[in-house]
Amino acid sequence: MTHNQNLQDNHQHKHILNDKDVFSDIRRQRLMQICMVSSFALIASLLVARSLTLVIFSIGLSCLLVAFIFAYRHKITVSAYILLGSLTTMLFALAFTGAGLFDLAILGYPSLFIFAAILGGVGLFISILIFVISQCTILAWLTLNGSITPNIPSLSWSHLVFILVIFIVTSFSVYILVRDIKRLMLSLHKENTKVQRSQTQIQHLAHHDPLTDLPNRYYGEILFTQSLADSLKNHQQLALLFFDLDNFKPVNDVLGHAAGDLLLKELAQRLTSILEANQYLIRFGGDEFLLLAPHSNDLAHLNKLAQELIRQCSLVFTIQQTQVAVSASLGIACTSQHGTNFKQLCRKADIAMYQAKEAGKNTFHFYDSYMDKASDAKFKLLQTLRPAVSQKQFQLYYQPMVDLKSGSVTAVEALLRWPQPDGSTIAPDQFIPLAESSGLINEIGQWVIQEACRFCAKQRQQGHPKLRVAINLSVMQFKDGHLQDTVEDALRKAKLPAEALELELTESLLIDDTHQIEKQLNRLSQLGASIAIDDFGTGYSNLGYLREFSASKLKIDRSFINSLVSDKQDDSIVKAIINMASSLGLKTVAEGIEDKATLNKLIALGCEIGQGYYWSKPLPENVLTGYLNKT
């Protein structure tokens, strides 16, 4: 049993106890009221009573006072039995000394039944009923046997008083009984109304997202079933448009989660206002939304709807006096082509949405079966990647970097490979993005740094004391803030000086969380490692990055080098990069050099370091060792 269930049970138990206390208090009040009214009635009767009747009324009045005292002291059951027992006995005595079953006292018995119903449960009621039946039976038996002779008195004003007293007490008991019943009925009606209202609220909460008040995922499936039935009835198709916000996380990180919640609420209101009557917007979770949209096989209509959703998402929000801009990526799946199972359609629309993200975000894609094949391939690759990481199935290859003036190898770049049992190799561009998205890249990156440092230290000990090693870094390796610790640990274990290590970063990495990256790179620079900007010229080429991150090298992307000799435009770009780097005191490295003509051109342009198949392709450790020994 859960903690919440225990709390709920305790609450119900307390509620039951409270109900019992209230009912007990009402019984006590009614008991005291009946004692008082009956006492006043007996006092009135005493005024006209004579002889034995006076004695009987006096004893009855005394018993009523005792019953009142017990009720006052919360001895409700004892008080009820004393009250009803004494009244029953008093009426029996009056009938016994009077006209028997024909005596006026017999009219008081119905009041006792009403009292018993008001004051007690089944036990008290049955006890009084049996007691009264026994008394009537005894009176009849004694009369029929001649043991008593009914004394039928002549009518007097005292008899009228007795009758009025009996009627007043009976009417009072009936009045309070009916009033309590009316109150109970009114209370039950109010409680029933509350329960119905609560059930409606509970059902609404169970079916709707508490933040945006949109249907939630559970209710979304119900709405899908209803919409699908309506669409089939109207000879229409049903489309699922699955989308999420591309830049929502920075809103939470910078402005706080409260601001993010406000943005989602405003977005929900904005999108709801443009929907048609048969369209349903569903909050699928987080910043993910789903739209159910019936359509008549009109893809142009769906295109227009998707574009409008994306446009609405990209309109500026004003959150906490701050203008916030986000975008959305959207995927579409249709029942006419992709099935009628809600979960499968959501999955397919989700796959299409991620295809839109990969295409540059802020756009939409329809689902296609090839996406499923790509998704399955990624899933299968991920299943083999996890054990490969734990079993260290990777291998480092090294490609030499050559000083273009002297022809000597100054450094090697460590390049990761994933060899397979069949002799093939999975390329890094296939598994590295998957490792980054799955969180495995940190463990892989740590192994690469350790292996590369170990290899470089070994080569230095074997006759290449100035050799340096370059390692490519992923942005994910900066996320946890422990990259410096990983590098220091690898250098210490390998006994390699920090100046022998070169860390390569792509331009795209530098636009991700520049403050966090800058802080860690400064620490690594202070440690002695150098920083190189890889693939320069293909990204933003922001000179501010070169200053902020203390870069010492620019690696010119191979796309400019491949056609350097034949393309004058690439010639101008490479020349501009080299001149700019020289003015900033940076060395330039040209990647992808494959022939003598390209080499001569780069030397003429003033490039200092080269790398490419002209000298060597990437080599495994044992082969590279032989290569270095020959140079």
C-alpha cells in the first residue's frame, strides 16, 4: 500500500468518525428535547391528575429527569433506554389502573415508536416494540381472565388534557423526525451535487493537462478514436500533426521554469484560437504537442495547416517583460497511408518530426517508410554500440601532420574507428552522432584521450621527443564540466606533458554554450594544451571565437583544398584564411592534400602544416610507428 493510499484511508476513516460524532450529537440533542417536552407534558398532566395517576406521573417525571441528566453527560444509549422504558412502563401503569386496552394511555405508544426510531438503532426500536406488544398482551390476558376490571371513567376536562398532552408529544416527535428527514434529504442532495461536481472535476483533471488545460495523452487517444469514427462516417481521413519547440530549453535555463510554463500556456491559447471545431490540440508531454485534424485527402490543406502551426509557434512571445522567440519542427502521419493505430501513428509522426529537425528545424515532414528503416538501423546500431563501449571495441588510427617547409612530421591526429568482426569498419560519422545523443560519447571520449596520450608518450620515448597528438572533441564532453579532470588524469597516467596535446574543436561547437566551453578551454590552455579550430571556413567563421578561445591553429576544411588548383574562388578563400591567421599569429593546417600541385600551391600561399593522403592515410598504431621511424 502506498503512502498516498494510507493518507486517503486515514482521511476516509476520520471522515467516518466525524459523521458518527455528528450523528451522536444530533441524537443527544433530540433526546434532551424529548425529555424536556415530555417533562413539560407530565407537569401539565400533574396539575389535573389525582390519586394513583398523580403518583405514576410523578415517578415518570423523575425518570425523565434522570434520562435528561444521562443525555447531558453524553450517556446517550443509557438515557434512551431509561426514557423509553420509563414512558412505556408509565403508559402500561395508566392503562392497567384505568380502562385497559381502551385507556387513553394506549394512544401514547405510537409516540414511543417514533422516539425509538429517532433516538436509537434497530436494537432499541425492536426492544420497545417487543416491550409494548408484551404489555398489550398482558393487559388483554389479565382483562380476559378477569384478573383486572377495566375502569372506564366518565369524561372530564382532565381527560381532554391527557389527550392533548399525548397529541402534543406525538406531533412534536413526528415534527422533529420529519424535519431531520428533510434535512437529511437536503444534505444528501447537496452531497450528491458535490460528488457529481467532484467526479466531473476529477474526470477533467484525469483527461486534461493541468498547465495548459489541453487534453492530455490519455484523453488524446480517446479523442483519436472518436475523430477516426467521425472521419470514416464523413468519408474523410485523419491526420496526426506531431510537433515540439526547437529552442524551448534555453527559455527554462535563462528565464526559469515558471517562464517556460507561461510560454506553453500562451502557446496553447494561441493555437487553440485558430483551430476548427473538429480539430483537437493535445499536449503530449513537455514541449510536445499533437493535433488531430480530419481532412478530405487534401495534402495542400495539411501543408497550409502545418505552415500555420509553425508560424504561430515562431511568433514572438512576451514573457516576464522579455521577448522570446522559439520555433517548431513538425511531423505528419495520416490514417489513409500509415494505419489506424494511435500509438503507431504517434510514433511515425514523431519520426517525421525528428526528420524535420535534422533538416534544419522550423519546418515539417510527412512520414515515409524510409524514415522507419533509418530509425530501425539507428536503434540496431545503438544496441551494438553500448556493449562496444563497455568492451572497448574501438581502435585509434593516426594521420600525420607534416611541416610543409621541412617535410617532418610534427603531430598526428587521432581518428576513431569501430572495426567489425567481418573485417568492415563503421565510420565515425555513423556512430558518433548516435553516441552523442545517447550519452555514450563521454565514455568514448575519455577512452580516446587516454589512448592518444599513451600512444604519444610511447612514441616520444622511442625517438620522437617533439611529437604532438591532436584529439577531436565533442560538445557533449563539455556538458558535465569534467573535461579538464579527464585530460589531466590521462596526461598523468601517460606521463605526457600538456604541451604535447592539441584539442580540436569545430566551429559549430563554439556557438553552443560559449561561456561554459570558454571557461573549460581557458583552464586547458593554462594547463599547457593548445587549441585548434577544425573545419574552418564551413561554419560561421567568427573571428571573435579565435580571440575568446585562445586558438593557436586553424585547420582549413578539405572542401577548399580539393579544388584549390582548379577553382580560383577556393584559391582566394584559402589565401584569405591564411593571411588572416598569419595576422592573428595563428598557424594554418591544410586538410586533404592529395597531390604535389596542391602542396606547392599551399606552400606558395604561406600555409605551414599539411595533412592528407599525399603523405599517408590514417594508420593503426603499429603501422604508424614504422612510418615515423622511416621519416
